Amino acid sequence: MKKRIIKATNLSRRKFIVGSAAAGGGLALGFNLPFIGTAEAASAAKTGTEVNAWVVVRPDDTCVIRIARSEMGQGTETGLAQLVAEELECNWKKVVAEWVAPGQNLARKRIWGDMATGGSRGIRGSQDYVRRGGATARVMLLQAAADQWKVPVGELSVENGVITHGPSGRKITYGKVAAAAAKLTPPDPKSIKLKDPKDWKIAGKPIKRLDTAMKLNGSLVYAIDLKLPGMLNAAVKACPVFGGKLVSYDEAKISGMPGVRRIVKVHDNAVAVVADTWWHAKSALEAMPIAWNDGSGASQSSATIAERLREGLTATNEPFASWQDGGDALKTIAGAAKKVEAIYATPFLAHATMEPNNCTARVTADRAEVWVPTQSAEAALAVTSEESGLPLEKCEVHKHVLGGGFGRRGGTQDYTRQAVAIAKQFPGVPIKMIWSREEDMAHDFYRPISQCKLSAGLDESGKLVGMHIRLSGQSINAYLNPGAIKDGRDVRQLQGLYKEPGDAQFGYTVPNLLVEYAMRNTHVPVGPWRGVNTNQNGVYLECFMDEVARAAGKDPLEFRRELMAKHPKHLAVLNAAAEKAEYGKPLPAGVYRGIAQFMGYASYSAAVAEVSVSGEGKVKVHRIVIAIDCGHAVNPQQIAAQVEGSVVYGLSATFYGECTVKNGCIAESNFHDYRMLRLAEMPKVETVIVPSYDFWGGVGEPTICVVAPSVMNAIYAATGKPVRSLPLKNVKLA
């Protein structure tokens, strides 16, 4: 991949936000640049010596490892620290992490590279240069010791931050040579040979997370809990119908309410109340009469949207995103001895992060700062600059651990923009804006709604001879990245069904195959949702594969195996999951198995679910076995935790997840009508890591896509009837 370096010089705000989202293929590492950073980072640096951009060493040998990516519970902070520490050869017990701020990154010509955290790229997208950062620091520390002792550096070794001179037995610690090391000219990071992962001692091990203690003892401050001197609070409400506008509000009705400071119009579609406390602000906002112009979107509903999607399943003569393999799939299916056809549907889904959207902003004539939970600190910086009207170098973003992200807090930053717009009306006063849960549900960038029609042809022996897949649904790029749509075609929605190997490849060999996507957008905004399009597409393909297997009279596992000979990594995880689940072993009476495999985020996943369905149609998931090959496994314990978390997220969507549209608005408003999986519903989860050590794949998102289809296929096995729409709460199984 061609490297792209974005320089801070003469960079417009708009170019910066586009560049920060696109960069990530590579960066220049100029480790000899002086340290320029935020007050917090500068304070930390004063207690130690910056050896290079990634490593600060304190006199007591503590190694401060800088982290540019965001932490939202996925363990990226710990995983990246492990990779740096591995090459640094420091004492892990003396490692602490420190976040990099985007203003600091910009001032140093983006020395830390892309700061966005999404697409399961937190580790895989930066593993090479962070490892080289640790290795470069190690080389410099060793050279400093060699210079002090006046011996060849080749005679030195290091372990746990202690440098040893073999011939003399002398020892010295990193803390004693850090100051001298910082004065050296760094070697070219690319010239340093990195460790073979098979020799890892810190990376690759199930090390405890660095942030767990802070969460347990309450010392970790989430952005929603932030308190600053003189801070005021804001509650905001936007037009409930997407695309609608604010007409008027009756300020006089709430002017005497306790704590209220001011009512502020926010752009052309929202209004905020600023008060002494957030509860005062929210209470006043709810009491204030507001008039909206709902616009054309008010005529839309779930029914009108579903009809538009159905039309896309049979449409002709338009620019479909598509690819084909073999001959004429449609002709082959039409002439096959047996035909199988099915239409599947999945709904809009909200992110429903436990921490609603929030941002604290302070704006003066020459400075704008925000304190925000964000997956893209650089995007937040660009939005802060745009909204405040101040240049990038006069803005800063203070990152906080996210109380959930799942893609919602990436490049959009609509909540950051709102907070800055409100704070501009109160110069120098910190304004903490928090969305209510209802506002958070009503103004998401939802997982796209879609439908899928699949057709297959079997010959007389039950062999699959042709398949046609037609997706119809919304495009994420149409809302967030229109430039990626070429000639009306958007291949992103085919994620997991790609012909090309790499990120999300189709895992079967079908003699005659046609895959298509018909774009059908609505007024409802959509965006990435943990696992993005692999989740819907995994349901469509893997549930249909079970239908085709049964039509062929074959076991679903064996049927898949016959089609996967040319996809060894897909097959390996499928076999690993089946073996761990003891696929051929009889289950207790009334319990049935379902199996699924899929690929996303450069990782391969497979699942076996064990499910029972009562006479009343109640589904219980007893056990799920998930196998994943993510190439290199940086922290096996954290991989297992992420798999378990993906099961919670996936099952919540499978059983309950659904956002419906009524009069142009999202009807669901809180957790009473947008349910999450309960503790008593959680099955036993077993994770099988199948590392092949020849690539870097993602972890946080890949395995969600096999949760729903494995459960749906188990229900099919139990009832004899395929499940073709979600959530299950709407499906009658008895």
C-alpha cells in the first residue's frame, strides 16, 4: 500500500478532517522532534525523559507508553502498550499508558499517525510503526549505555529494562541512561528488525488490562462525569424528524424555572437550554413549547421504507454494485434440477451506548477546547476548529475513555459540533452538553436497513451449481463518504461478500455466482454499527446456506466443507468451531445445533450455537462456540473478552434489536422498548483462537456476524422452519 503523509503546513480544516479519516496506510517517524503537547502530556513528560515519540522513561524506570488510539472497552490501549513494551524490552510491571492529543499530534506533523479507532484497526492498523517505535527507543537506550561505558553496543543485552554488559557484568537501568539516549540521533526505524512473534514475551500473552483497576476503584473519569470550575450544563433537542427544521420556541414559558441561564438556538434544527445543572436544563427543555417544520420525511414509515427495499430486489437496468464468477448464474439456476429461493430482512439498529453522546466545550476568542469521548480525535479537532472559527493550532481535544462507541463516535462528531456551537454563546465558560437517552435514540446514525433475495440451483446429485445474491438497502457511504460511490455503485455494502481476498472475502467456491447491491436510500441517516455490513450479510448468506444444504439433503457442516476447499482459512475456523463444539456428538433432548462462518475485518470467524425452542416458541441459547483467526493474537485474554462481548451485542440484536419509523421519526426511545440482552439470557461462550501468524486481522467486530446466523440455523434445525427476518421478538416459532 502506498504510504500517505499528511503535513500540518497550510492545511485547511476541511482537508484535515478528510485526510485524518483517510490516512493510515503509513507515516513518517521523526522521533527527534521536540515534545509539544497538551498540559496533561507536558506535565507527565516533566517527570521523565522522552526518548522518542512513543516512550518516556522516568528516573524510577517507569516507562510511559504513548497511545494515539481511543479506548472504548476493547482493550486497544493495553494491546498497543504490549506491542511497544515487547520491542522496548522494558519491565511490564513498570509500564503506564498516556494518551496523545490530536493538537499535539498535529503540532508534531502527525508523528503518531492516524488517531481514528474503528473498523477493528486499532492494533492491526498501527502495529508495525508502534513496534518500531519501541524498538527504536530500545536501540537508543542501549547505545547510550554503550557510550557511557565506552564499550561496543553489541556486547550489551537488556531484559526488563535492565541493561547488562556481558564481559564485565555491569548493569544499568533505563532510568539512568534515558537522558543521554534522548540526545542521540535516532536510527531509521525501518532498519530495525522486529521480533518474530513466536519469541514474544509480553505481546501474545494474556496480560491484565491497564485500565481495569481505574474502572473498579472509580478513579476513571468518563467525559459524562467531567467537572470543571464554573461549568454550566446543557440539554439539547433536535427536530424528531430527520431533515426537519426548528421553527420557534416559547422561552417565556420557562424563564422562571430554577437554574435556567439561557436558551440557545443550535444551527437550524435544534435548541438547547443551558442551566446550572443538567437536570435543570433537561426539565426546562421538556417544559418549553417548541414548533418544528418536519419536512418531507414526516410521510415516511417502516412500511414505506420496506416497500422501497422490496422494489430493489427485482429492479433492472440500473448501476448495481456487482461481481460474478463462472458463467451465467441466472441461466444456470433457471435450468437447475432443484431451485431454492428466499428473501431475508434486517432492521435499522441503534448503537445504544451506555454513555449517551456528550461533550464539554470551552471557547474563547483565541482558544477552543473540548473534552469528549471520541473514536476519532482528529475528526473532533477538525469539527471544533470549523465550528469555533479558530485555526486548528488554537484548538485541542482532550480524549476520555468511551462508555461505548461501536462506530457511533467516529467521523460524524455531530455532538461535538453542537457543544462547541453552544459554548460559543458563553465565552470562556465550560459548557457540558449531554444528550438524554431519548435524544440519543432519536438521532443516531443507524445500522442500515436492508433486504436480500437469494436464489440457488442444485443438480440431480444435490451439488450447488449456481447462486444469485441481490442486496437492497441503504448505503453508509451515501451519508458519510459520497466520494466512495462510483457511477452510482457502492461496493461497501457487499462487505463479507467480496470476491477479492483480504478484508472480507466470500468464503465459498460456487461454479456460477452473481452478487449484486441495489442502493435504496431513505431520509434516515445511517452509519457504521459494530461489525457494520458483515452482520446483515452474514445472516443472509449463512442462513440461506442452511436452506440450500437441507434442500440438497446434506448436513450443513459437510455441505459447507465441500465448497471451501479453496478457502483454507475460512475452513480452518469452521472446523475448529465444530471440533470444540463436538459437532457430531448427540445433544440433550430438545437441544439443536446451528453453524455459521463468515469473514470481516481481515479475520475469519465461525460459530456453533446450541439452542432449544419450547412448545410456546421461547428460544434459549445454551452455548455458543466461536473460533477466530485474527492472524497474530496480541492478548488472548482480551480476544476472548471481545468475543464474549460480541455475543452479547449480537444476541441483543438477534432477539430484540429494531428501530422502527413512524411519521418520519424513530419510534423507540429508551431501553424499555429497545431491549438489551439480560444476564439470565446469556449463554455459555467458548472461544477458540486459531492464529495463523501470517497476517494482522481485527478482533472487536468480526465475530458478531456469525452469532445471529448460528442461532437462527439452530432454530431452523429445532423447528424445521427457516427464520428469515429479525428480530426474533417479531417471529412466531410455535
